[in-house]
Amino acid sequence: MFEKLDFILEKHQELEAKVSDPEIISDQKTWQKYVMEMNEIAPIVEAYREYKRVYEGIEEAREMLHSKEEEMRDLARMELDELSGLIEGLEINLKKLLIPKDPNDDKNVIVEIRAGAGGDEAGLFASELLRMYTRYAERRNWKIDLINLNETEVGGIKEASFQITGKGAYSRLKYESGTHRVQRVPETESGGRIHTSTATVAVLPEAEEVDVQINQNDLRVDVFRSSGNGGQSVNTTDSAVRITHVPTGMVVTCQDEKSQLKNKDKAMKVLRARLYELKLEEQNKEIAQERKSQVGTGDRSGKIRTYNFPQGRITDHRIHMTVHKMVQYLDGEIDEMIDALITSHQAEALQQVEE
């Protein structure tokens, strides 16, 4: 770890020299590039310098313990106790700073929810997940923008996609990707038997045009009339948009807006986010292995979390954590679980830093 830190410190010193060089300053594009690089590693350098200062203080205090004067030895012991209490925390902080930052953490997200196994009950559960994430976004003062909603006749949803705009949205919601399983007695179940259903959630970082270049010739755009439950017309013009990305076969539909142009713009955002995710998986096999699959197969076995209504518990199977707050959780109070997932991820990443 300290070899990495010494290398970063040396690099920071080189960058400091470069940003002070008159020739480089005259080339604003190059100068800004070096300034950005320097600012990215500045927190690590500052923390490492503080660590070195405390470590040197400990070494000096240890030497003072051999002093012939008792007063100096007492002072050294006091100094040693104080600095020894600081050094462990500083080392942990350094390790955290060395964890590679996910470049997508600060991005907005596209969330897609789909009913999985379980028929009508799966659709009802999917609608509860939609409300849960909507309430969570509201609690954090994030903006929610519905992109597409395909409802069932009994009040559930077949699928829904929406955008969440807010600081750190992806950093917190990325752990929600996967299969969510619900266990409960449906209202239509006269025998009181517990049924198991699923819904899948995919959380995609929003991609800018610079992240993904899309050839317009690769797109097939179809327009049609938006419709509600049972084919009831909710729009008398062909404003709904379906975009097919021919090379990959990806299909995105948006019919939430009355304007065809707005629907196309939203559909392109979703397509860009999906292609960006595909690009990330192709570029970085390690990330693909870490996340495995965004949503799995949607069957009852591939699950990240179980919502057991009879027992009022929610269990995340990745970190073996259970909370008994079903009503509050489904009302968007999910920070406790997300914080635990982040902590677990950091612990794993810290082990890699130590290796």
C-alpha cells in the first residue's frame, strides 16, 4: 500500500511542477488536464502527508522514552498515546481513499422494473417496487421522470422505466439491480397458501452522447398510438415511439409524453444507457464478474432479496442482512439496507487494497 502512496505522492509533485510551468499554462487545454489529474489525487496526498506527520511524531516520541529526564519520558508517553490513537484511523482512511472510484457513481440513473414469475401477483409486486423507489427518490429530493409504464388489468405493472436525477443516484441505487422475490398470501387465495413471485430491477447509469456514439442508420423508429388498460385510447395521435437498435436487437418503447419528439428523446436516453452498460461489460470483465448479471433470469431461484410478508421481513441474500420493517421499507425507507451494502462492498474493496 505504501509503495502505491509514495508513487501517488511523487506523481502529485510532478503535476505541481507542470501546472506551474509557463509553457504549459499557455496551453490551457493541457494545463486544465493536469489540474484535473492533480485535484483527483489531492485528497490521497493530503491524507498521506498527515499520516506521515503523525508517524514521524510517534517515532520521535519513542526516542524520547529513552531520555534521562523523567519529565521528558512522561511527555513522550502522553504524546505516544495520543498519536497512536490517531494512526489507525488515518491508515483506514488511506485504504478507503485508495479504493478505485466507480466513474459512474455521480451519474443519474435509468431504472427498469419488470414483472417476473408469478402472474398477476408478480405485476402487483413490481408496482410496489416502483412506488418504493419513487418514494425513496422523493425522500432524497431527487427528480423522477417516468419514461414508460405498461400496466396490467388488476392494478399491477408488466414493466416500467423511469429516470432518477440527483447527486449520487447511481452510487446508492446500483445495488438494487437483480431479482427481487416476494412471499405472501394473495388476496385471491382462499386457502391461505403463501405464493412466491418475482420482479427484476435493472439500474443503469445515464450515458451522455460522448459516452456512447449511436449510428442513426442502426436505428429503426416506429410510431404508434398510446393506449391504456384494455386498449383504451389515451392519445389520439401517433405520439408513442418504439426504437429498435438493429445491431443488438435492443427495443425501447416510450409513450408517457403526448409529444412524439419528447417520447423519442426519452427512449434514446434509455437506449444509450443500455448500450453504455453493454460497453462497460465488454470493456471491463472484472466489473461484469462483480455485478454478474443486472437482473438474472427472473425466476424464483436467482434472487438478491426476499420480501416475506407473513413474517414482515426483508432479507438481502448478498450480505445476509434482515430487517423487520416491511411497511416503512416499501414506503421508501431503504437507506439502512443500502448503507449496509455499501459498507460490505467497501470492506471487500479494502481487502483488495491490502493485497
